Amino acid sequence: MEGTRSGGEAEGGPTAGAVTVGVDGSPASGHALDWAAEEARLRGARLHVVHALALPLLAAAPFAGPRTLPPTERMAEHAAEVVDGALRRAAAVAPGVVTESSVSPQSASAALLELAEHSALVVVGSRGLGAFASMLVGSVSIRMAAHSPCPVVVVPPPPEGEPPRERRGRVVAGVHGGEHDADLLRFAYAESRRRGAELVLLHAWRLPVAVDPMMLAVPSIDMDPEVLTARVREYVEEGMEPFRAEFADVPTEIRVEQAEASRALVEAAEQADLLVVGSRARGNLRGLVLGSVSQFALRHAPCPVAVLRRHGDGPPPGPQRLGGAGARPAG
């Protein structure tokens, strides 16, 4: 990482375990910065502010690596202004939080992914300007959600002309059930505890449009929605069992709904301070695929959305594993 400079009390380069936030001076990145500063305060972590210049690469001489054009004097001055302004804003939002900063010649996604390797959390706005202009959901935020090795939080701005959302005291997490939710549950429980908020674990599922009539003749398959819902609830409770004792102080509600997962999660997020979803992303930076539920949440949720990558597909959860072979989970 080039151009590292410290702010607040930090010294040296990026610190492992920091909350990292991308800034460009736009209102959207300002909202992300506010959220990141408060998150760093709640965690007792450092806040790392990064600004990306997205300088073009130059063809290198034989046997030499690629290099970027040096920033112009005006670009360097603007970067310093953006970073200094961000550090002052962070200090006002969360006094006492130790801050550090860096200016990267790379693109926004490359700079953030590099820092994500040793960050506890990366925070981005849903829209931006300049080097972060591609933070319009569908580009940098999608890439970060798909490829970041640490959790990513995408912060939407409040509707134009409206004040920031009031605190709801609730975190909503979309769960599949079973052991595949372990990382997501631990993150959601920890965020709920930090905020003194209740945690809602939501699993949405639906039956397929077409059901094989031969399935209905099999005695072991029960297509009663109430029976399937009860079985899914048991499966979700089984997944959260390892966390009951550790997070006994966190009020927890389990919701099992027969609905489309993406819309159920966004509706639940109306009354939440944070929505937590998992993603089974595939592909590289040039050909990434992010799950449809995660994408829908990033585009439409009214509150910040935390995305955690799931590793591996694993067996499909929900009713189809619980004697309801014709049911398809959508959570």
C-alpha cells in the first residue's frame, strides 16, 4: 500500500483488525464513514480511512513490473483534503477512536481488497464519486461483497431530504440453518451485543411452483406448510445452539416465513439497524457472481447490509432436508 499516512494517534501503516472505510469526499462516503467510525468505537478498534486515486498503469520495461503514473500535484492535494476531512469528521462522530489513513494509487476495489486481508471489517458507501464512483451498487460494493476475505458492510444514504434513520434496536440476519451459518451467526450475535439490540434470525422458504405428484404418494414426505415450518424452525434452532450460552444476554427471535427470501429480508430490514446476509459468490474480479438474495438486499435494504462470504455449498438446508423433498429454501 503506497502513500500511507497516520491520523489521530496511529503510527505507521494499516493495523490488523481495523475497521476500514473507503472515502472520496462524496455525501455517500460520508455516511459510510460515520457508520464505520461508530463501529470502530463499539469494537474498540482502529479506524482506517483509505482514498483511492485509480491511477492508470504504464507499460513496464522488460523484466520490470507494471507501475502507475505518479499523481499530479492537484490530485495529491485533493487526496490530502479528502483524507484530512474524513479524519476530522470521524473524530467528531466517535471521539477517542484511533485513526489511520492511506492514499492508494490503485482502483477502489483493488485498494479495499488489499486492506481487507488484514481488516476486521470493510465499510463502503452504496454510491460515490471519483475513484469511488463505481460504488453505485453493482460494482465496487458488489465486488467487495463477493471477494472480501472479511465481512463487508454497505451503507446506503438516507433518502434525499430526510434525516438519518432513527435507531431501531434490532439486527436481522438471514439464515439457512445448521452448521453453515456459524460465521454469520457469530457476527450477527456480536453486532447485536455491541448495540444492545435484539437479534432476529429469519429463514424464508417456499415450495416450488411445480410439485411432482408422485412425491405426494410417498408417506415420508409431508407437504403441510405448518409441518415444514416447524421442522425448519427446529433446524434453525439447532444451528444457533452453540451460541446460546455465549450470547445468552442477546434477546433472540426466530422467524420462519413461507416467502421469497430477498423480499422477506428487505421488509424485515425496515425495522432494523443492520441486515446480515451470507453470500456464496463465485468467479474472479472480472467475472464475479453474487447471490441474488445478497444483490437484492444491497440494492433495496433501507439499512446498512453486512455480507459474509460462505465457503462451499454444503448440503441444502431447509424443508428439503427435513422430510419435505419438494420444498425449496430461499433463505
